[in-house]
Amino acid sequence: PQPQVNTHKDRVSATLPTGDSVEILLYGATVISWKSNGKERLWVSEAAKLDGSKPVRGGIPLVFPCFGPPPKDHATGALPQHGFARNSHWEYLGSSSSESGPLSKGGDDSVKLDFGLSSANLSAEAKKAWGYDFGLVYSVTLGKDGLQTMLNVRNSGSTAFDFQILLHSYFSTPSITRTAITGLAGTSYVDKVLNATEHTESNTSISITGEVDRVYKSIPQDTTSVLVDGKPILDVQRDNVRDSVLWNPWIEKAKGMGDFEPKDGYQKMVCVEVGAVDGWQKLEPGETYEGGQILRAY
Ligand code: BG6
């Protein structure tokens, strides 16, 4: 049996013969479901808007070309927080399956779904705020127990531009108090909860006991893992990106987000967001850049 791909008006889904599946909304090319071994691995708010009226609260929203509120004196300065990729309408470019590659275990087929966004189909508002000529191809590959999401950025214009990328993944966990994050020890990070102060991570295993919003920079290790009761449930492997954001809004911030439901949902999620957000990536005319992640579920 072959992987099955289904296209709908506003989304594309793929299912492997094993039952593993992925679903991507064309709005933002947001991965809104990834099931492996019968379990949903991503957290999506019950109040998330899936109709294109605002970025999806959950799944894997794509952050491009700026992370967080852009600096006012930068070329991205007129863009909204996290840029325009997560609230643009992407085009489905098609699928391909393969028996080789990092997610094809023992000759099992994996399926790759490609999505595109270019300056030509950007909203007038976004184009006005960031007028560069670019092409993005986002590839989502589903394999047995694994999901790879890679963003390819091309400068198709005649001037260089600066950008950042981030895969804002919301992972599902049975209980935040039983959850720990490993693979960040020794790394320096900016703590956005503590007035953007710089720290060095001293914990091999990080517990989350309150609001967390940290940007870990130039991480030497490839993989950050999510553990429950001391056992890994998920590995997040960085591919050609070196930074990662660790985020949990906790009680007060969750209350402040209209699209975050249920309000105690912060107990069931953790964001480990890989990307290139420390400073800027510069892309010369005609050049391409690719970065992303490989997720492995246990
Ligand atoms: C994280 C940021 O990446 O995204 C946080 O570090 C931010 O500061 C969070 O609160 C959610 O952002 P948004 O725009 O989706 O509410």
C-alpha cells in the first residue's frame, strides 16, 4: 500500500499505511495535526481560528521573515510580530513519495508535501511592508514515527535581504509538571520573561514550573528532547538552524490570549521552536537558504 494524499479546499492531508498522518492548512502552511502511533503529537487550541482570520494558535505556525516584534529601524520594521508567512495563503505544489531519506525506515515509503509562497501572491499589505522578491518552498515529509519540516528561502530579486525563520511548534504533552526538556545545557539564552537578560543554561534537564519564554542561541547539540516522567516522547532535531525558543505561557499569559482554550491548556503543551533568530540571515540575489527540523516520536 502507498501513502494516501487528500486535498481539500483549505487543507492537504497525508496518511501512511501504518496509520500515521499529517494535516496542513494552506493558510500559513500551518501543520495542524501530526499523528504517530495513534497519538496526536501537536497541540492546537480549541479556540484556534482555522478560517484564515488570524494565525493558528497551535500546530506549527511558520515565522518568516522576522521573529517577534521586528526592530523599528530594520527592513522588517513595518511587519507584524512573527512576519507574514503564518498568515498568508500558500499554494499546494504537490506530493512525492520516496523509499529513501531520513524518514523512510526499512524501505517504508515516506511522503513529502510541498507548499509555496512568493512575493507574487503576497497580500498588498505585506508587500508594502516588505517589498523584496522572494520564493518560499515549505516541504513537510511524513514518515513512520517521524516528520520533517524544511523551509527553503530564495532571493529572486536584485537586492540582498535579511530574514529570520522559526518553526513555532506546539507539542502536546500529557502534563507539564511531568515534562522536562533536555539538550540545551551549556547554551546561552535570552530570557524574555526576565527583561531580556542573558543567562547560561546550567540544567541538563529543564522543568517548566511557570511562564517560560527563552531564546537559546547557537546551540552546539543537534537535538532537543521532550521527556515525560524521565522518558523521551519526542526528539526535535535542528537541520541547518542553530537557535531554539522554549515557550509556555502559563496561567496569566494564557488568560490574556483570546484564542487560547481551554485556559488550563498550558498544562498540555510546550513550544520548542527551532530556527535562525539570533541576528539575521542575509541572502544575496539568486541565493537560496534551507533550514528546518526532523521530529521523531516515541
Ligand atoms: C514565541 C515568543 O515564539 O511566540 C513569545 O517567544 C510569544 O514571546 C509567542 O508570546 C507567541 O506569539 P504569538 O504572536 O503567536 O502570540
